[in-house]
Amino acid sequence: MAQDNLESTNPTKPLPASLSIWPPTQRTREAVVRRLVETLTTPSSVLSKRYGVVPSPDAESAAQSIEQEAVAAVSADGSTDSVEEGIKALQLYSKVVSERLLNFAKSKAAKESGMPSSKEEESGEVKDGEDAGSVVKSEPPSA
């Protein structure tokens, strides 16, 4: 009996073939969006302290776009047939979400101050009349 418990928590034991790391479940994706909204709208978050609080409607729209674009970018990046590839895809997803969230917060702050950041001037990310979701880059990051 004790041996069974040890085997089930053994980190070197192969994972079941039915375990799927990528793509994330809808529940996971919704949790990511909720967390992004919380980060953008909470005055005590590191991002909000640095770049300002984003109003809830803008934050929700941006969070949805960021998450959807991250899934699309990672899904287009290649195969995730093995658990290892799935883990790499999940790591890339996390990185893409983080980068796009930071880019959004920076561009939102720059737009509100009327002074585009040097990165935005170079890339043309922020254009007059764009909505919150279209401010983030659309091309996938290089791995």
C-alpha cells in the first residue's frame, strides 16, 4: 500500500499517454484571462504601479486578445505530439502572454500620456483609433 503511494508521486515515472499538456483547456484559458484582467485592474499589481491601472472594459478586451493571440502564435509554431513538446509549447505560451501583456501596458500608458515610447515609434504598434486588443503585436516571437 505504501509502495503504491510512492509510485504515484515518483517524478521519474513516465506520464500517462492520455495526458495532454497542449493546448490548454478552456478552463485554464479562462483562468489566464481572469488573471490578466486582475493584473491590469488592481492598483497594487507591479504592472499597474509602473504603467497605471487599466479600466475593466479595456482590460477584459485586451486580456481576451492577448490570450487568443498567444494560443494562435504557439499553435502555429509546430507540433505538440509529445509531452516534452507540450511543455515547451506551454512555456512559450506563458512567455508570449507575458510579453504581450507588458507591451499592452506600456502602449496604454504611452497613449494616455500622449508620448509614444521609443519601441512603439520603431514598430508602429500604437496607432490612433486602435482598440485595446489590437495594440499588441500580431507576429509570433522568435524562439
